[in-house]
Amino acid sequence: KAGVTQTPRYLIKTRGQQVTLSCSPISGHRSVSWYQQTPGQGLQFLFEYFSETQRNKGNFPGRFSGRQFSNSRSEMNVSTLELGDSALYLCASSSTSGGLYGYTFGSGTRLTVV
Amino acid sequence: DQQVKQNSPSLSVQEGRISILNCDYTNSMFDYFLWYKKYPAEGPTFLISISSIKDKNEDGRFTVFLNKSAKHLSLHIVPSQPGDSAVYFCAAIANAGGTSYGKLTFGQGTILTVHP
């Protein structure tokens, strides 16, 4: 059973640019969540999608957006990149809303903004 | 407002001994608690979880204990092995009410080092 796949693994962007990250969940998983990990703030929730609908959103500016397709694959987009957006972006999938069974995370996309 | 706290940034243990990682929370709405293990440049790996209606859950070498009155949980690893060396994150979610879909709230992590 394939795990959660995130592409690309590494990305370098210039301040002011925009970036799109991709996440393919485990087959059959309909819930996809995104997280940002930085040394200072730790792991922080960005948003969650289920059946193409955003059901929950964390405390991030509107520059951070996402979507989910009918096959449950998800993308997140960051516009007008700032240096502080440099982070490891993690995607997680779940068959339900997690709970006892947890969420399965991908290996992440390391974004560096220069 | 840090709702989940891991107050020990690091823990060093001898192989074969018990590792005890601690976690405190403040939000009474949390109804599931999870532990994840993470290596650098990789995503967290789910280890074990516990529902708020339980006080203990065991899976092999891993046991999680929950003390609701103290809003405290701990992960016990017995016996500890060098391969257990990693960062351990405590996480919580408030599933009931449907307002926290997908939102795991993580602690800051504890670096566990198991020496041979």
C-alpha cells in the first residue's frame, strides 16, 4: 500500500514568487490536512480538506490556500512568498477524521525562500 | 497559547531501560491523544493513540497513559532501543462536535537519545 506522496521534496523560490505543493494521499483516504513545520513555531495546522471541501483552517494569512480534487489529491499554494515561509510543509491523510487511527504523514516538501 | 506542551526538550536513556516522555494539555475539548515519532527531513510516523475515555493503551513496547484530571499524558517505551532515537511529538485533537476536522495540535517535541 503506497504511503502519502508529496512532491517536490525540495524547492527554492525567490521572495515574491508563488509556489504550489502537491500531495497524493493513501488510496481510499478522503481527508487531507496540511501542516507547516518551522524551528520556532513547531508543527502548525494549515487546513483540512474532505471530499473537495475545506472543512477547517488554521491561523495563516490568505496567501496560503489549498484545494482538493475528486481523486482526493490535494495542492497547497502560497502566493507572494516571504522569507518566513521557509519551512517543511507536511501533508497528512486519514480515512476518517483521524482520531484513534491517526493521520499518515508524507515526507514533506522543504521550501526555502531566498 | 500553547495548548499542548512537552516541557522536556530532550531525554537521554540507556539501551534496555525505560523511556518516559511527558505531555501536558490545557484544552478540555481534546478527546484523542496521539504520539508521533519523527526523523529529520521526514514526516512524523504515528506510534500510538488513546481516547479520552481510556487511561491506558498498550502496543508492544509502547504504552500511553492518560490522566484526565491532571491533563497529563505520558509515553513509556520499554525496553528502549537505539533505533528509538528520534523526536517524539505529542498531539491532540478535538473530534467531537466536528469543529476540529484534521486539526492536530502538536507539542514542541522531545528529542530522545538511546545510548547503546
